[in-house]
Amino acid sequence: MELTLFHKCVFEFLGTMVLVLMGDGVCAAVTLNKSKAQGAGWVVISLAWGLAVMCGVFIAGPYSGAHLNPAVSVGLALAGKFAWSAVLPYVVAQMLGGFAGAVLVYAFYVDHFAATADNPDGMLGCFCTMPAIDHRTVNFFSEMLATFVLVFIILAFATSGNTAEVGLGSLGAFPVTGLIMALGMSLGGTTGYAMNPARDLSPRLAHALLPIRGKRDSGWDYSWVPVLGPVTGACVAAALYLLVF
């Protein structure tokens, strides 16, 4: 079957949805009251996020390249590895997938959200990122640098022609798992390493719209950081790739 842009976007939607379902799902499992995994900690979150990305790559990698991230799509287009005409459709699919994944997390843990009305910050953290220390300049730099590393490694792997479609899938599912785990453990402590507007902005919108009892505001004053930081990091990665490769 010849894959059209629409087919590729469907796989981007599905891959991003599963990524957020499992990634935000571990945040909910570790945070929410009466969850059997409550208190399991950052190592579990980092490991599970790596595995969540792996599952998204398994779904989308052979068909769309498994960008699963608007910053990745923009960075690859700047580096000449992806058609600009496909960037907007990919981004729309990714953002819709992130929203759908977050809604599924809420549906799955609905009773546990109800039992955690005393922890509005924790409930927000099940959907999106907030900084450990609110210092926007440093927070922006953290997101930029983490995403720079992600996109530059994707581009470096792509030079060997691992897959026809360049993206997270060009690393292969298991190497990308290790990469996301390493980024979480080493560069995730300041902001929660969003690195992905579809992983952060779309679930943040879901948090704002869902009827979660006891929830706080959705942190819109911070929301630009995990959007512009990753996009900037991806642009810097593309520029360096063009310079050195």
C-alpha cells in the first residue's frame, strides 16, 4: 500500500496518543492517591517514559518516521530531512494525539483523581510539566538543551540511513528508549523534560477542559516554556547538524 500524507498523520496521531497515554499514565500511577504505584519515584517515571516512547515508535516508526513531537518535525524540516509541506499536518496530528492520550489517562484513573482532590499540583503534573524551581530563563534553557540533544541525536543517527522516514524511528525502538530514559534521568530534574509540545500543551488543555474535582489552574503562565524551549532546541540542533554534517 502506498502511504499518503493522511496515512502518515494517522500513525503520528496513534503513536503520540499511546506515548502520552503511557507516559502521563505513569505520572498518574506514581502521584495519585490509592494507586498501587504511588510514591514509586523519578526512576520509575523516567524508565516508563522511555518505554512509552518506544511503544509510540513501534506503532508509527515504519510508516511516518515516528516524529511524535512538533519540535522534531520542525527540526527535521530545517535540516532538510522532512518536507515543510508535511510539517503542519504532522503537528496537528501529534497535538490531537496528545490530547486524546491525556483524556484516556483521566478516564483510566478517574477514581484516583477524585481521591486526590487535596493535591491539585500533583494532579496537574499528571498531565503536563511545571518547573521544580520557577526561574523562567533557566527553565527555558533546560527545555531547549534537552530537546537539542534529542533532535541532534536523531539527525546524527539518520545520516547512516537507518530508515526511509527520518524521526525517532530512525534510531530504532530500543535505542530511542535508552535515549529518553537517559534524558529523563540526567536532564529531567529541573522542568520534567517535556521536550515536546504535544506531550505538554495538549494534555495541559485537556486538564483545563476536563471536570477534575479540586483541580488548580492549568499553569498557562508557564505553558510557553515547554513549547518554545523545545522548538528552539530543535532549531539549534538542525543548524549545528547542517554545520558539521
